Amino acid sequence: MEFFLITLLNSLSYGLLLFMLSSGLTLIFSMMGVLNFAHASFYMLGAYFAYQTGMVFGFWPALFLAPILVGVIGAITERYGLRKVHKFGHVAELLFTFGLAYVIEEVVHLIWGRAPVDYRIPESLNFTLFTLFNTQYPAYRAFMMLVSVGMLVSLYLVLTKTRIGLIVQASLTHPEMVQALGHNVPRVFMLVFAGGCALAGLAGVLGGNLFITEPGMAFSVGSIVFVVVVVGGMGSLVGAFIASLLIGSIQTFSVGFDLSFIDLMAGLGVIIDSNSSWYAGLSITISQTAPVLPYLLMVLMLIVRPRGLMGTRET
Amino acid sequence: MERALNKSRLILWSSVALLFVLLPFVFPGGFALSILSQLGIAIIFALSYNMLLGQTGLLSFGHAVYFGLGAFVTAHAINFVEAGVFGLPMSFMPLVGGLAGLVFSLLLGFVTTRRPGTPFAMISLGIAEMVAASALMFTTFFGGEGGIVTNRTAGGVVWGISYGPQIQVYYLIAVWCFISMALMFVITRTPLGRIANAVRDNPERTQFVGYNPTRVRWIMMSLAGFFAGIGGALTTINYEIITAESLGLMASGNVVLMAFIGGIGQFWGPIIGAVLVTFLQSFLSNFTQAWLLYFGLLFLLIILFSPGGISSLITIHAPVWRAGVMKRLLPSYMFALWAGLVTLTGIIGVIELLYRGTLVVGVNVAVTWVFSGLLVLVGAFFLRRAIRAVTQVWEDLTPELARWS
Amino acid sequence: MELGERMNQHALALVDVRKRFGQTEIINGVNLEIVAGERHALIGPNGAGKSTLFNLISGRFPVSSGSIALNGTDITSKEPQVINRLGLSRSFQINNIFPKLSVFENLRCSVLWVLGYRYSFFKRTSALRDAKESAERTLEMIGLENRREKMAGELTYAEQRALEIGITIASGANVILLDEPTAGMSRSETEVAVELISRVTEGKTLLMVEHDMGVVFDLADRISVLVYGEVIASGTPAEIRMSKKVQEAYLGTPIDGDEE
């Protein structure tokens, strides 16, 4: 019970973090038709910027500064990169963001080196919020959830209540019409791209110190975010939300199970002889399979329902 | 006319074969030989990748999976041969890798090719991650961190070939590279190859002429997996060790770079890319830690300014060459080359300083900083003008060329 | 007459076909029979559902309910390639060609399946004499011999229109659906197209959507009028001309005049 509750809370905070990434990716994708391969690289930049600015100004200003910086870089990327390759088609756009991810990783190597940097949870949040049974629940996790939910609510408000949000929504489905009405659609695109990148940057600020800030973080998180978007259904915010929580829990829960398949089958009454040729394969524990589970889920989803949970479009 | 075309094609292919035979004599020595061996493998891999991207329009970020799995299966097969489980001459071992690549791409391709376009790209990446993560789980098959070690002389001496000396391995690679190249070229000319092009351009319409585009993609992917597996097998034989790195995301990304830098629009484009990338990797990595960054920047530049890759830069000049007006372009090209070199020197200076500057402190560093920065600014200023000049000459030439064609 | 029996006698038979997109029903219960060998035109005001009906017949969209039979075989909601292999071929209102392949290659790709080459990767395409001859015949028929090696995407609009028809008829399907074959053409181009259509559909069953009433009355043996997703009249051109219902539907616009 104790394990269950704590893990549930952890999966929730991780799932919300994933949603912060996948929502930006989804918005950019449904609006511009571009899958931003460098999205997780902006997440990484967020973490590194927070580390760097945090050293100068402290954590709280960094919480705002880093996402803004990432957003500015996103805007520049859209204006001087993506917009230029747009005329060459989707494959070129995709490859551009792919190449960008490559370059960003190398630039991070260049500036901060290959080893992880010491980006820490701030002292002011480094305490135990409450103790559940015997497990202490860190305040930082709760703070992370708070920021994620706050972000979620403001994103919802911006999209539904403000003028720019309405234009964004309209541009999702009818870009030509919105342009014909006199709105500057390229600028809206740039804003959406920058906004999505800033969200990723914010996720980086929050996730970088909870997990680890290192040059490999972009690729490891990036592919999970893609799984989220495929499982949720490309272009669906609701789908991305459900899938984020789902995959967040799958990853968090599976890491916690130290049972092997042999134990599981023994529980079901099937005893595997240690001389059996299956023994080696089945002695893998569930926690060892944790990195593979999200991808297995994706493959299953593709076989059962290629559109994803909430997907409406085929391509 | 068709006969003349066949004849020139025959001459071309025989010269390629002759080149493969002669290369070790032109570039003797151990280092050259190991580079040449790598080149042959890279060419197979890049061409097999282009069966997906260039010919079928499938942007895969996980092609190394089939390369790597082919390599691992071959490694185990070689070890089985050594243990006497079964016998197979080493010369045919690449077929084992090819078949392994085929089987895995048939299986995984069935899932991934269900959706074209952007989802395919994401899914291929996910599958690649899945296989890479599994590789760390199943240590019996993948050998964990250390990988699987083999012995390429396990097959014994057949027809006087032991595969002990590297030169014999080179010729094994050369032969399989030639066969694979020829087969992949022939496939582009078959009904399947043609329909794959049609599926790339307009999948919906192929349905209305009787084809199932998903099936076409699946078959093309399986064939690409077959050839990638051959490449993988050759890697195993070449290095006698194979690690999980060979099927990882880096390897998959690398082949995307090769194909795209070389150009996906022509059959021979990826060959250029494979050669260039392999060379840069082998040489640049000796000089600088930042070689991956140069690589990424080159890739971005090509996407931004010449999305058809190097091969398209060559083909657009063919009509200019035929019309005999190449000399009109040359002055502006020389100008651009000069400005480009100046900018490049500056950029290299800045990047290298960032990598090393923190280590050496002194006056020289400051001077180099200023100098490099200056070079970048001056170079960029002239480069803009040069690009404008080049565009202008092209605009002047276009109507003339239209008259020629 | 029994339902099954009725479906057997026609090249195409639609029984109570319906299609809903969300809440709106675009096609509400269409019954239509196309006799083998006839040229049948489908007319009706914009938004009547003509293109949607084509998409249902050719398998582009699944039907919501009802059934469609091709030469007596049930093809309801089958995949497009399955329907095509049973002998139905269609063109599109918006040019839907292979833009980066040559004109010749466009046509050759269109006959490969029907000639039985399927997914073959053992034969050289250039050695397939029958595919070459078939593509060349079509090329000549649509009058694009001198564009043979040009990239299809570089053709003029009217030439692409002709190629669109060429791809549709190349396989020799016996039931042909043409969706506004003369859309966007000038008078003289239209005349050439009409002549082309009547030539290439010789001895075949033709169902076409067309807005140009001149073309319709020139080509069609029978006409059906689709209004708001229902067939309100079917008959010979003369019958349709006389029909009160049709005149009402068109709100008094003269049917044989210029209808643009």
C-alpha cells in the first residue's frame, strides 16, 4: 500500500513532466505539421540554462529566465531555420530539427563538457513535505506537480480565453482562412514554436535537478516523448495528457518491481527449472525491462489501434 | 538508343569493379586498407538506407537495428562454426547477416510500415530505442558492454583464403559491396522499384492502380534490412567484435547523415555521402574533439541550402557543362569559395577555442579570439555578397540553358 | 425483384447507400444502377455529394450503411486496391498523378499490377514488352507522345488532366469513373477532352460526374441527378431535360445552357 501510494505520486509528477514536453510537441505538430525532433534538446537546454543562471541569480530567477531563454532560441530556430526549409517539404523540416538536435548536443559538450553538471534541487525546497507510513515525500516533487498543474491551467486559459489563443486554435485547422482574415500566421507559428520550446525548457528546469543534467538527457527523454505522442494520438492534446500519465506510471511502477518473470510464473503455479533453456531469459526482473516497456506499449498500440488513443489523423 | 545506354552502363560498372580491385594497390598500407574496408561497408549501409528514404519516401531513424542485428547473428554464426556446430565458408557468412536483417525487418517492418510519413519516423526511432534497450537486457545474445568477440579465421582455409590478412577481408568486402550495389541498382529498375517511387510520390493514387502502398513499403523495408544485414555481417568479420553500439541511435543517425549529405535523389548520391562521412570521421576525429559538431553543422547547411545533397549540386551543373558556359559561373564560385574559406577558418577558430581555450590561458588565446571573430565577420560579409553574385549569374544563365535543353 | 438478383445484372449497383460525417448525412440512401456498357453521367448542384459518392464506390471512404456491387461482386467498403483489381478504375477531380515520374512511367506504373507483375523485384521493368506497349498505346491515345520523358509535374494543366484520364484507363478496367474530367478547361480543351473520353471508353462502362452540361448531353446515354445526397431522377438525356423535379432542383436555371 505504502509502495503503491508513493509510486503513484511519483508517477503523477513524472507524467505531468512528460505532458509539459508532449503538449508543446503536440501543439507545434498540429499547428505547423512539423515534428520537432529537437524538442527534447530544448528540454536539455532548459536544464543547463537553469544550472548556469542559477549559479549567478539563484534558483527562483532561473525558473523564469531559463524557459524564456529557451523560448528565444526556439523563436530564432523557427524564423531563420525552419521557415527556410519549409519549402523543401516535411522530410527536410524533420531532418532539420534532427540535425539541430545533433548540433545542440555537441554545443552542450562544447560548453559544459561530457560529464553531468552539478545542478541541484534548491535548499529552500530540499525538505520532506510529509511522511507517509515510513516513506518521506520530498517537497520538490510536490513543487514540480504544482508548477506543472499551474502551467496546464494557464495553457488552457491562454488557448481558450485570449485572442492569441483563439487565433492559434483557428490556425490549427484553417491556416489559410486565418491568414485571409489579416492575421500574421507566420508570426503565430513563430510564437507557438517559441512557446512550445519554452515549455520544454521549463520541464528541463524542473526535471534537470530531480533526475540528472547531462548531454545524453535529450535523447533518452526525447524518444519517450515520441512514444507518448504516438500512443496518445498525433496532434491530440487530450491524448498526449492521458498517454503522459500512462507512460509515467508504467515507467515509475516497473522500476519499483524487483520480481523476475520466474517469480511471477511461480506465483501462477508454474515452476521453471533452473536447468531449462528458458531460465536465463526469464530470470530478467521487471525493473530490468522498465526501459523497454514504453516501446512495447507503443508497438502494441500500433497493432491494435494505429491512430493512437485519441488520434484523428492518419499521417 | 537503349543499347547505347546499356553499353555505357556496362562500362561504368566494370570500371567500378576495376576500381575496387585496384584501390589497395593505389593506397597500400594498413591504415588505408582499414579505411577502404570501412568504406565498402558504409556504402552498402548508406545505399540500403536510401531504398527507404530516397526510393520509398520512408524517413527511418532506426536503420542501424537491422545492420546491428545482422552483425550479432553473424558473430554467433561464426562462433558456432568455430565450435563445429555447422560448417559454412566465411565468404558466404554475409548471407547469414543479410538473412537475419531480412527476418528482423520483416517482423519489425510489419509494425512500422503501417503508418507512413512523420509517424513512421517516430516509430522507427521508438523501435530503435527498444532494440537498443533490449540489447542491454539480453546479455547472453548481445554480450553486454563487452560485446561478442569472434574469430574470422574460424572457417579455416578455403581455396587458399584464410581471412587472416586484412587484404583478404578487404576483397571479401569489395566483392559483397559490388554485388549489393548491383542488386540494389537492379531493384530500382524492377516493377517493385518503380512502384516504390510511385508510393513515395503519391501513395493514394497507387491504391487506385491496384497496389497496396503499405505492402510496397513493407517489402522495400525488408529488402533494405537484408542489405543492411550484409553490411553488419561484414563489420563483424572486419573487426571480429561487435557491440550494442552498432545498433544504437548514433549509428542510425549516422546513416541518415550519409544518405542525406550525399543526396537521396540519385542512386549514387549515398555513395558520395558514405565516402565523405567515413573519411571525415576517420580523419577529423584525429584532429579535433569537435568533429561531430562540424558534422552536424555541415548537415544543417546542406538542408538549408542544398536539400538534394552533394549529388544534386553535381547534377544541376550537368546542363551548364553541356552548354559550355561553366566559365561564366567560375568567377562568382571562386569568390564564394574564398569568402567561405575565410568564414570557415573563423568558425573553426571559435569552436576550437571553446573546446580548448579554457585549458590554455595566455595572451595568444586572446589574440586568436579576436582574430577568429574578425574572420567570421569579414567572411560572412563577403559570403553574403558572393551568394548574391552566384544567384545573379544563375538567373542570367537560366533562359540560355532552357534554350539548350 | 430480389435484391441479389438486381445487383447481378449491372456493372454497378448501389442499394440504399448512406454516408455520414459526424452528424451530417451527406449521402442519404442512394439507389443507382449502371447498366454494363452505358455511359452514365451524374449531375447535381455543388455539395450534392457527387464526389463523396465516387469516393464510396471506389473505396476511398467506407460507407455508413448500404451496399455496392461491381459486376455482381460485393465491394462495399473494400479497400481501393481490392476494388481496382476487380476492374473498376477512377480519376480525380484534382489532378492526382505521380508528379516526379515521367509521363511514360506514370502510365507504365498503372498497368504493372494488371499485367501480373505485382511486387516483382526479379524482372527488369524495361524488359517487360507488354507493359511498355500498353503504356505506349495509352500515351498515344491521350496524345502525349511528345511529352513521353517529361516529368509529369511539369506538364500544363490540361496535359495533366489528360494524363489523369490516361492513368485511369491504362489498366483496361471495364468500369471507369471520371470525376469532372473537364474541370478547369477552356472551351477548346474541353472539346478535345470529350473526344478523348468517348474514344477511350469505347465498349466500357462509364460513370462520370460533370458540371458542363454540354459535355453531359454529348456523352451520356443516361443521366442521374443527385440533390442533397439523394438521386431524384434517372433517365435518358431527353427525360431528364423534361423532368419537372430536376428543373425545380436547379431553380429554373436552363439545363442545356451554360452551367458554370
